[in-house]
Amino acid sequence: MTSSQAQASPNQTPQVTASPDWVRKPVARGPAIRLVVDGVTVTAFEGESVGVALAAAGRLVLRHSPGLGAPRGMFCLMGVCQECAVDIDGAMLPSCMTPARDGMRVTTDALTRRRDAGSPRKTAE
Amino acid sequence: MTAPVRSVDIAVLGAGPAGAEAAIAAREAGLTVAIIDESPRAGGQVWRAPFYRPSESDIRKSPDLAAGERMRARLANSGAETLFGHRLWFAAPSLTLSTVSADGPHWLSARAFVIATGTTECVVPVPGVTLPGVVGLAATTILLKAHGVVPGGRVLVAGVGPLLYAVAAGILESGGRVAAVVDLSRPLEWVAALPALATRPDLLRRGLGWATSLRRAGVALRFGHTVTAIAGETGVTSARIAPVDADWHPVGPGEAIDVSCVAIGHGLTPATETARLVGVPHVYQATRGGFVPRMCADRATALPGVYIAGDCAGISGAAAAELSGRLAGLRAAHDLGALTADRFERLARPVRARLRRAETFGNAISRLMTVRPGLARAIPDETIVCRCEEVTRATIDRAARAGAEDVNQLKSTTRCGMGPCQGRMCAETAGQLVAMARAGSRAEAGQWTARAPLRPLTVSELVGAYEYDDIPKITPLPG
């Protein structure tokens, strides 16, 4: 997937980090902060939701469905569908409703990872 | 325990236009009020607070943002206690409310409870709708308005109602690209709604402004069309669109378009789970968005102390929500003895009149957006209807034909509606499919029984931090 917006607004302005997919408009954002997502540092802005920060960093796949293992991402953005639930500092929370704070540790696909780590049946497949 | 039960006169659930007005009206009558919302700030979805500090020119350009900022200021000055970032997970019929927030569990005991939970967006599933990069229409407005983020690449905007044009115009204005707008309604259906729409010339003007900017940008507007499938591996790469018949069933194979995001929505349905949990009876009214609570005069219900305001009592729009919220707050204050009958009448009469006018507009939009059965009929057998539990249409049909008479029997036999969203995403479609398979009505297919917890929560969130001495013990200790 290409994005003309990403090319049109290169990373000269520190306020706007362009992503390959979802693009931040130039509005007066709060201070830039850092999230650690699956061990990788991602730039976000204080107060935007974790889910949106992940999307703007090109992370649209947040988990895999428990049965079919199909990719899932943020869908309703209002805390209803729970599709965007990720592990944030040890708690499973809808990332679309959780304001980003500096230093938050985010683990995507947390339930699948936990199950895969603990389930002998899964490793036998 | 660490958090004892606190008491207030009135608890309000939901800090959108309806809840905020209810809280303000009750405060003006001198009562203590706590207003609860999952979001970090007031505004609800229609006036969702931006996470950034909007500039004066941002506010001038957006009527919704301006209305939201005014409301947030009034609520802040009202003296209502705000419990934001609180997820309500249980509401006992005694009006003891249980919430969790980042700092643990909370309990609130209220003499009156105003429910203003708004709506859930309805999306009738098509193959591929669960792919990352497919988002709700209402979700896209939140993305644009509250986060200042625009989906990249080519966005297909599809579904029904004025939100289509608001979202498409918003994407263009934000520098994004719209592949096409795919509207289930036909131009003549929009024309038929005009007399009612003309009662709100401001909103009609906004709508025409959106249409103009889309035409100028050369965006393809496909009326009487629907999305029939979305394709991609880990994200969206294309979508298929086709014309629909009068019942909204797609006709023919249609055409595929390259897109990288799909914003899709099929109207709003009242978020009734809290009202159902406390025991308010509901009735089915398709043109008001689905099941709606049975209401008494001035937003009261058959349950003493329980009032319902805004779109969660039937879709009527933001203007009506504000007024019905005010009415609910006044009525609750009257019933608690804070307003005399005379004073209540004087305050309520002009609100009732304005509410009736506002509802004319809201109800016309709601009728235009009423989902027709062809959409659900067209869902292929292998398509997932319940996103959480991955229950397909074929499984639902089989259960219904095998004897599941309503959505609760469907849930028991298939787990449809039993996942983390608690059936909020698939309720309408599951109900339609059960009704169709049994040749019955949507009303007969019923609603899920509301169950606590209303939102997913962990036992540790519920227990919170506690000391040994907090645990109740029998004294003297046995032995």
C-alpha cells in the first residue's frame, strides 16, 4: 500500500509523523511521547488514543481472532467492539479508548501469544 | 474495602449532549450529580472531544466542535462530579452502580439514574468486513474529528445516511483520498426526506456543502449501491460494489475497485444494554433504530427513579438529545422533590415543544437510514456475523431452523453474541437472520438478555488494591 500523503509531508516538521497508511493532520498536538510496542519504540502524542497511535505508526493488525487466527484491527473506535484490545502495561484494554502516556508498554496479540506460549495442543499442530 | 459506596442524588450515564444536559438541569435544581463516561472527556460521539487543544479557527470551522466546547464548559461550571474514564459494568435495580477506572473499582448509590448511552453503529457484515483497515463510518468521524488522523490511501465510504457525505468530505478536507461514496439510498429517497430536512436549514446547508465539495473533487457517487465483499490478506486491497434492489439486496456481480480502507456503516441502533440490565421493558421500532425502551411521560420509565434520554431511547439526533436530556434532568429533579410541580411545568413546557420539532428532523433521517432486509438476506453462508466468536451465517441459519426461536436461544446453542463485545456488534443482524430463518418478525427474535459485566473486566480490576484488614471477617474469629 502506498500513500501520497506520506510522501507529500516528509518528516521535516516534528509535529507530524507521517506513516505509510494513516496520516496525522497538522493540528496543535501535545508533546511527542514514546510507546514501546512489542519491544519497538513508536512515537505518539500525549493523549491521543493508543489505537490511533498504533494505526499512525502503520500497525493496523492488533490481534488475531481466537478461532480462525484471522487478522483484526480497530473497528468501532468507541470502546464497543473490543477488536482493538491490546495489553497495555499488563491490562487488556480497548486501545481506541486508552489515552497514550509516555513509556506505556503495549503488547499486540497478547491473548494469542499467551495461549501459544502455554498450550501444548497449539504447539503440536 | 478501599472504595466505599458513595451516594449522590442523581447519577447520569453518558456525557454526550443528552447526559450533559440532564446533569446540568439537575444541578440547576440544586441536586448532587455524578456523570459517568468511558471517555476521558465529555462530548459523547457526536461532539467527541479532540485529544488536542483546538485552535479558534478549528472551532469556527466546525459547528460540532463549537457545540461540544460550549457544552464542555457548561458541564464543567455546573458543579456536577465527573467520573470520566469510568466503565460501568453493573447497574443494580436498587440503583447502585459499579464502575472501574484506572484507579480501581468504584461504587455509587443514586436516588435517580438517567441513562444517556447513545447508540451503537450497525454494520451488516459482508465477506472481509473483519479485515484491519475496515472501520465504522462513525469510527471514521472520530478518527478525523477527535484525533486529526486520516486513513491513508484510497478510502471507500459506504453505507447509508448523511454520515457518508460528512465522512467523505472530511477525508478530502484532511488531505485524504476518497475512492467512491457508495450510498444505499437513491437520490429520490433523499428528495423525499427534504421537507423534514428543511426544518433544519443549517444542517441541510452543511449537507449540500459536503455534496458540493465531493462533486468538485470528482469523487464518484454511487447511489442505490452497496459493498458486497472486501478483499485482502492482512489489510484491505479491494472492494466489490453492486447495485441494489428496492429491498437493498445486491443485483448482479458488480465491479471491483482498488481501495486500502473501507469506512462502512448501516445506521445507528440504540445502546440499550444498561436500560435492559436495570429492567426497563423494550419494544421493537424499526424506524427508531431497533429495540427502544418503553417510555412514560417526560423521559421517565415504568421503573421509579430510572429516566432515559437521547438516542438510546430511539434515534432522533443530537438536537433532540440535548432537549430530551434537559427534560429528563428536570423530571428527575421534580420526582426527587427538588422542583415543585408548578416550577417543573414552567421549565418543561418550552422544552417539550422544541423537542417535538427537533424530533421531526431526527426521525426523518432515522427513517431514511432504516436498514432493509435485503442486506441481511444477501450475507453469504460462510461470512462471519458474530465477529468475536466467529459465528457464520450458515451456523445461525442452522440453529434457527433447528429450533432456536430467539436470539437468546441462538446464543446458547452457537455462542453468537457471547464474546467480548457482548453481542453489541451483531445483535441487529443476528436478530434479522433468526427472524428470516423462522419466517417470523424481528420483534419476535427479541434482544439478548443483558448481563453483567457490561464491559470486559478482569477480576484484578474488580478487586482493586486491598489490605488484609479490608477483608470482612467474622468476629470473634472461629477456632
